[in-house]
Amino acid sequence: MTQPVLPPTPPPPAAMGKGTLSRQLVLRTTALVALVTVALSMFTALASFQILQNQLDGQLRSAIDRLPWRSPSGDGDDPAGRGDPGGSGLIRVDSATVDGQVLYWVTRPDGVSRDAAIALYNAMLTRTTRGEANVHAEGAGLYRVLVQTRQDITTLVALPYSQVTAPMTSQLIMAGLLTLGAILLSYVGARRVVERSLRPLTRLAATATRVSTLPLASGEGHVPIRVAPADANPASEVGRVGLAFNHMLDNVESALAARHRSETKVRQFVADASHELRNPLASIRGYAELTRRGSDELPDDTAHALGRIEAESERMTALVQDLLLLARLDSEPTLELRPTDVTEIVLNAVSDARATSSDHTWSLDLPEDVVTARADPHRLHQVVTNLLANARTHTPPGTSVEASLRAADGWAVISVSDNGPGVPAEIQDSVFERFTRADVSRVRRAGGSSTGLGLAIVAAVVNAHGGDVTLDSRPGRTTFTIRVPLA
Ligand SMILES: Nc1ncnc2c1ncn2[C@@H]1O[C@H](COP(=O)(O)OP(=O)(O)OP(=O)(O)O)[C@@H](O)[C@H]1O
Ligand SMILES: [Mg+2]
């Protein structure tokens, strides 16, 4: 019932689980490494490309510088005899306009047909810009081409562009493999480092989880759990968290211990005061009764006053007894637990209630078999009586009240239901706390007394039995259910 309800502890996230800090750190580190490696590879590839292309252009220029500038028709040179001045793969096409006729001849490397070389030449002639250019000619592939015109002679040299693309391709493949390797290596490395660095945090979370399950609300406030010294080393950030956590636990422990000490003092005071008040109260009641009964000629108002003194001292005695009982249950529950016939207790309590109030309709729902619980019969009777008394005093005449008993799952379950107006919503959450009450005026009008201790006693007694009490109340249906362990 009034046990503090701990929020459910979330399960610890799996290592590298979605949303974990470790996963984010690893992914971000890997992404950073990937970015840097890719950028470096691109930069290197670009630089290599420039160098290779400049080399190729240099070859073209030196080839064209070394060519003989003569009209091809002048001496009837054999084109094949000109060789391959640019080195490997150089295509050279010379042409000259002689008597309005374009003549050209080609020196070509293996694998490039004469037609393809001429196609390259023609493709180059259609270009408006001069200087080195990449030209793709049908059947000849991609070539780096340089054209120069001197003394009416146009000369074209070309080298296969594969001199740039081939090394670039292997370099790019190499860079790609290296990038992949670097990413993989950084992922594995980052994962190891992050896991190792965050392990103390995981242990810290486990410690915090264990602390969160401690029943701190009761007991002497001892908090027996601390973060291990190795994880509370101020040299590291996580260690500082561990150290701060330990300081916090020390603080909580001393605060709880101080609270427990002061609560013990208050309880002791209440127990002592209640105990000491019982005797003078009994004397007051006794003398009042004696005076009232011993004299026949008391004026009416004196007799009335004495009657009031008796009634009020009776009420105060009941209150003092309740306080004493609560104080005792708080400090050391002294219950006499033994196999107890709960059926009989419920039966007796309901017949007492029936005798007390005929304004209400009382009914019973008992199982055929006797239910035996491990309980203190006197206290259990008091609990059921309190619930029935509430159903009587806090509901209007004519209300039906039903007490039921059943045995289920190792528990003796007693319910007291009524079809009265219900427990006011604003006190439902605190109804089992001491001095919680609502309709004082109505109770007074009905001639009853209300201190707000009845349900606190119910809760304390039932808890001391190792059981619990619950309330389910709405207008027209209110049910108090208590459970105590079966014998
Ligand atoms: N069956 C019920 N129907 C409606 N209200 C109820 C019922 N039982 C309890 N309550 C409400 O809960 C409050 C607390 O009940 P509790 O028994 O602790 O104190 P009390 O009856 O007021 O005083 P006492 O100490 O004499 O029992 C009551 O004042 C009443 O407002
Ligand atoms: Mg009551």
C-alpha cells in the first residue's frame, strides 16, 4: 500500500547499443578518420594527376620541338622512316598544303590503325583552341594532343592518355583500399579505447541502480553501497564522478541517519506520553463516573457536564491508545503471530458492526473452507473493525456494506465494500497516512469521532504482518482490500 513506489529501473543499455555514448563516440571518431583519409586521398590523387598530366604535356612539347619542320612533299620522305620521336606510343601526323592539296602522313604506335590516327588528326583540326587537349577519336581512344603550325606546316603529336589514367586508376584503387583499412582500424581501435574508458561509468551506473533499489524509506538509513575506490580516483573525469557519487551517498546516509534518530526520539516521546496519559485519563473518567453515579441530587447542567467529561475522556483514551499502538508498531512491531482463523474474525467483526448500527445493511461473503492466516488475532480483528467502522461512520444510513473473505495465491484476502459516496478524491492518495480525514463535520453530526488514525493503524498492522492494503473508491463503490499471508 503506502510503500514508496520506485520508478522501474531501465535495463542497462547493451554495450554499443543504440543511443549509447560509447556508440556515438566510436561512430564519430570513425567518421572523422574516414573524412580525413578520404580528403587526403583526394588531395594526393589530384596532385598526382597534375604531375602525370604535366609530364605527358612535357613529352608532347619536347617531341614537337624535335620534329623536322619541312614540307612533306619536298623530299618525298617515307612517313614510316620518321620513327617515333616522342617515345613510346607517340602518334605524329604531319600535313602541309601544297598546291591547294592537303598532304599528311602518320607515324603510329602498334595497335592504332592508320585510319584511327587520321581520325584523331581530323578531330583535332576541328578544334578552335590550340595547345594540349584531350581528344577522343573513333577507334583511337583518348589521346593527349598538341598541334602546332609553323611555316604553313601544321604538325600534330599525340600520346595515349592512358599514360595518365592507368597509374591514376591503380593509385585510386590503392587509396581506396588504404582508406577502407584506415576506417576499419580506427573503428576497432576507437571501440576498444572507448569501451575501456567508459567501463567505470558502466560500473557506476550499476552501483547507482543497486542504490536505487535499497529500501531507504525504512530502516536506520544505512546505505551500504559505495563506488569501488578504483572507480573513484579523482585523476580521471569518470573517477571524479565516482568520487562525487560516494560523497553524495555519504551525505544521504548521514541525513537518513539523522532523520531516523529524530524519528526515533519523536516515536519514543509519543509512546511515553501516550503511556503516561493513560493513567490520569482513567482517573478523570473514573472520578467523573463516581461523582455522577454517587449523587442523586446533582443539578442537571452539572450531570450533563460530568457526562461530557466521561465521553470526552473516553474518546481521548481511544486516541491515546491508537497513538501508543502506532508508536509501538513503528519502533518494534510486537505482534503475536500464530495460525489464526480469519473466517471467525470477519464473522465476529461483522456481527459486532450489525449490533452497533442497524441503519446499514450488512452482508457477508465467506468461503466454505476455513481460512487460516499467520496473524495476530487481536490486531487483525482491530483492522477489520476499523474498516467496518469507516463504512459505518463515513456513509449515510441505508448504505449496504459487504465483508468478504477468500484465500488466493498464499494470501488471505479480506475486502470491505460499501455503496456509499466514496473516499474524497483529494485524500485518496494519503488516506493511509496519519491524521488524514475529510468529512469531520459530517462525522460529528452523525455522533461519531474522527481522528484520522484508523486507516493508519490498518496499514501499520497489515504491513507488520507482511501484507498490504489497497483502496479502490469511486462514488457508489468503495472497496478496501487487505492481504495477510496464509498460515
Ligand atoms: N468507507 C469509506 N467511505 C468514505 N470515506 C471513507 C471511508 N473510509 C474512510 N474514509 C475517509 O478516510 C478518512 C480517514 O479514515 P480513517 O479511518 O483513517 O480516519 P477516521 O475514520 O476519520 O478517524 P478514526 O481514527 O476514528 O478512524 C476518513 O475521515 C474518511 O473521510
Ligand atoms: Mg476510521
